[in-house]
Amino acid sequence: MCRETWFRTTLDVPCGVKVPTQKVNVCNAARSALGDGGKQAITKVGAMCHCLPKALEMYGKKVWRSVAEGKEISAAVSSVIGDSMQLQKCMVDNGFHVQDNKALLVTKGDLSPAGGWTVFQAAEIDLISYSELTAAVAPCAAGDSGCEPTRVDNFFTKYLAKSRDLMSNGLVATFKGWIDTFTDIETKVRNVGDAAAHFVGLLNGVSNRIDSIQEKKGLREDKTTTPFLDNVSKAISAVQKFQDVRNATMTIAETAPKLVNLTRNAVKVAQAPPNMSQLFEMAAKGDLRNIEDILKTIKAATELPDLVRNLQKAISPTVGFVSFYSGDDGRDAMSSVDAVLADNTAARNSTSNTRAAVAEIQDLLREDVQAPFRNVMDSIRKLEGALDAFPVKEGKFAIESGVASYQRWSTVSMDLPCVRQARMPYNVAGFKGSFGYPEFFPCPYGPETLPWPNHHIPYIKFRAQ
């Protein structure tokens, strides 16, 4: 507000000469000199004269930098946080808006999904919540009588509830997607076990039946079938190495349910209310010394790394199983069986008994070895495909947590009313002279950047590489 004010000017003129003058309101003159910006200048002058100097003075103090970067939660910074809030309000109320670079956090910074990151943001810590956090925690860390468990309880109940609202749905949806993958792995393991049980059940009687056919048909005496019978023996030996697949699947059968249980527990953690006694103990022990320490109070941030390690450990036997049984031995065994079935010894041999015996052995291998063994190998390959979808592969899964901070500032730039002495000539009744008067003119101020304390956003993020 500008009060009506006038400058008095005394003119030294001869007697009887009267110089007409005009009474001009100083406020109106200042507004007029500034044109369209005149009203704005009068509105903002309070902030320029009172708030801005105080803010610039505070900005130069070392403790302000600790507040700006959230590096300290203590009684020492409490007053600076309060002063920052008041001065910021003063500047905003007087037309100086607060700007920030928050958008850069999402496009290029720690909260960016670029590179395949999935980001979960906790509640933002602005100046108000920073002030409340400091007021609640600082007295407890210092062992002051002002330490109030109720105040600690109130702050974290509100803050962590808001953080759960922001993070819970995304985390739960992610975990449920993992559970679907683990359930698929469980199904594939069971399919391998079923196929292996069928294969082993048939394989156990194959050798005796082949011996019986040879005995009845006299194949051992027919030397033309010796290469064929040797290949049959090699094929049987090759597939017999896989008789223990069934037992191996029984060993890894508990893996997937364990993965599911671990992840379901993580879902409960993500949705669970905070343990206030633990939080108060952390405050009293001085474990919450800066904004980044707020991550210690967010269960998802503290528990998720352990979950990932436990999942990787639990899946390891299944990965080893697939690696062992999907290798060259399986392919070589299948090739051996296929070669026996493609042998045309029966067609070349002129003895009807020999041709019939060879064909009978081939039919036996086709039905009781080739088909069930291929089913086992196909089931293992499908399990391998399911493992490819395992979300937290060791060495290919990254998880990070931290606090992303963004800068805030006000830009002070405007035309101020400045005054200079001007002269006005006059000529009255042949008497000439001039008199001085104050003349207003616009003089630019700024741009001056006035920084405000950063705001902070705790986060968790992970990606599969």
C-alpha cells in the first residue's frame, strides 16, 4: 500500500508574481512513471523492502545450506526451516511465484523410467513436513525433555500412510505379477515330474523286453543285426542317465511355493502399518539425522532387497536342474534314439524273422522310449522358458532406493520507481526562472534468483536387465 504523500517546493520570486503549481500525489506519480507495472511495483514493494533482504541474508548462512539440501534434522536447523517458510510465504503473497525443476526428476533424473526402471515414489517431503519431522525427531535425538512419543507417532502415522497410498498399489501389482510367474514355474516343474515318472515307468521294462525279442527271434545269431543292436544298447544307456529326473523334480518341487510365500509376505509388508515403537526407538537413538534416513522408516525400502536376495537363493536349485538336464546329454540321447528308429536294417535284411524282430524293437523304442523321453525334454524346455521370465535374475536385476531432491527458487525482476531531480522553467509577467522537483522514472531491478530449500521425494526403483 502507498500512502498519499507530497513534496513541498519553495519558489523565490518577486513580490506580486505568482507561479501556478500543481499538487501531485507521489504514489500516483510513481505509478504513472512505471506505466503498466506501476500497480505491480506498489504491491511488491513490501516484499522488496522487508522479505527479500532477510531472505538474501539467510541464504548466505552455512546452516541454510544444510536445510536446503535436507542434510540435517536437528534443533539447530528448526528455526531456519521456520524462517524459510515465513519468508517464502511473504514473497509469494506479494506476487513472487516459486519455480522449480521437479519435472527434470521424471524426465532425466532419479525418478525417470528411462532405461527400463520401474519407480515407486513415497510421499514428498516439503518444507511443512520437514518442519514437522524436525520438531518431532530432533528433541528425541538430543535427549531433550521435549521429546514427545505422541508427536513422533503423529508425524510418521500421517507420512507413512500417505507413502503407502502412493506406493502400495504399484508394488502389490508388481508382486502379484511375480507370483503369477512363480505359479507358472511350479506348474512347469510338476509337468516335468509327471513326464519323468511316465518315462521311467516305461523305461524300466524296455531292456528286458528287447532281450526277450532277441531271444525269441534269434537276433544274436544274425551278425547283420550286430550294429543295430549295438546302437540300441547305446541309446538305452543314453536315456537311462535321465532316470533320476523324477527324483530331482521332487527335490525342487518346493521351490515355487517358497517363492510365492516370500512374495506374499512382501505384499503384506507393503500394506502393513508402521511399528511405532521401532520408529520412536530410531528417533531416540539418533538414527534419523537427515532426510535420506527417512528411507529407514519405509518398510518396502528396507525389506525389498532382502526379498530379492531370498528369491534368487530359492530359485537357484531349479536353475541348476534345468542347466544340467537341458544340455548336450539330452540332445545326444534323443539323437541316439532317433538314429535307431531311422535304421533300415529290417528293410535290407532278407530274413523275415530278422525283419520282424528289428521292426518290433523299433516300435517298442518309438512308443516306450522316444515319445515319453521327448515329452520329458519338451517339459524341461518349457520350464526353461518359464525361468526366462523369472523377474529377479541374479546379475540381471538392479534395485535402488534413495531420495530425489529438486531445486526451488523465486526470480525477482521488476521495474522500481526511482527518483531524480528535474527542473521546470516558468515565465510569468516577464519574470523567468525555474524550480526543481522530484521526477520518477523506472529503473530495472534483477533478475535476482532467490533460492528456497529443496523438496525431497524418497523412492524405490528396480529393473530387469
